Amino acid sequence: MDKWIGKVALVTGASSGIGQDAALALANAGMVVVGIARRVELIEDLGTKVTGCGKIYARRCDVANEDAILQTFGWIRKELGGVDVLVSNAGVFLCNFVTQSTTSDFRDTFDVNVVATCICIREAVKDMKERGGPGYIFIINSILGKRIPDVSVPMFGAYPASKYALTGLAEVVRKELIYFQLPVRLTSIHPGMVQTDMIKVFDSSLAQRLPKLQVGDITSNILHCLTSPLDVQIDDITVMPSMVPSAQ
């Protein structure tokens, strides 16, 4: 991680779950981290737990609001010089049947999961191009962006559609980065079920039965990508909980 010490990372959805763990890990690795979420007080508390040489700035931002995103990037550019690493993690899962969902459910899902990711990538690439050094973009996708499991009650709503959109987005942006010859890499991470607040939308008995990943399993893959050689491109990582019991 030496090449990233002192560099600026923006982590969306940093108030809990994967985003929170990633923000703390990057700060402990020496990065200057800007964590954004609506529950900014949870990120402020996270900043007190940094044990490395980095720092966490907490900023309130609703990624469903483009003006709020642009204000955040404006602050980062003014105070820190721009973004070197983007971890696009913020997401929403509205558990329902598509055929029984409201139009606002569809819009809310795509505004947060897809449109906000597009805006953050666009603005981050502007910074990475301006700063001239290596940049890295992480899209925290989902296994539901690759395949839909067979379950007895398929209440996935529009969430998988939004994640499939991110899968296509990642492919397109990678090609753009090559076309413009920018030293920026992009990795899409597809986790299975992770032990976070998001799984509370599921039936509790079902969530308890299924094997789950821990947030650190995803963060470790982010750190692995960042420590890989600059001439190595890791396109996609699928992370699933093991079905084999761990040795005691």
C-alpha cells in the first residue's frame, strides 16, 4: 500500500457495513479517506478508531441527490486536491415483488445504485485525470448482478436489475479508460450475502440459515487490488461464503 499513502479515497455508504470497514482499513493503511453517507455521525465516530497514519473526514451526503454529490467533490477538490481512489459502495435494497412495487421504489433503487455510481465515477475520473497519478475505482456490486438464485419467495424487486446495470457499466468504463489512455483501473466486486444491515430486509429465519460473508472479506479484496502491480488489471472478483465448515 506504500504507493497509496497520503492519497485520497472517497468511500460512499461509509456509515455502516462494507463502506465503514473499507474506510477504516484504507485510513489505517495511510490514506486520507472521505467517508460519505446520510448518517454522518457514524462516520465521525469511525474517525476516532483510526490506528494508522491516515485520516477519515466525515461528510453528510445523500447520493440520491446529484447536487449533494457535486458539493462533496467540490469540497474534496478545494481541501484535499481531488480523488485518487473511489469505492462506490452505497446501495439500497427494497425487498418486494417487482409486480407489486411502486414506481418510486424503482426510481429510488436506480437513483442510488446506478445513477449515483455513474455520477461518482464521472467526477472521480475528472480528478484522477487532473492529478495524473494512478487511480482506482471499485464498484461494490453483488452476486445478484451475475445470477439470480432460486428461492421460494423471490422478493428481489428491482435490485438485481440495478446490479446487472452496474456490471455493464463497469465493462463500458474500463473500455473508456483504455480509450483515453488513463492510468486508472476499475474492479467490480460481486459479494454473496454479507453480514450487514442490508440483510435485515430479508425474512430473519432465511437470513439466519444462509452462510454469510463478513465485511472484512470484501475489504481484504479491495486492499489486494490496491497492492497489485500497476500493470495488472483485475476486472471482476466474486466472493462467496464457503459451504464447507471451517476447521476448529
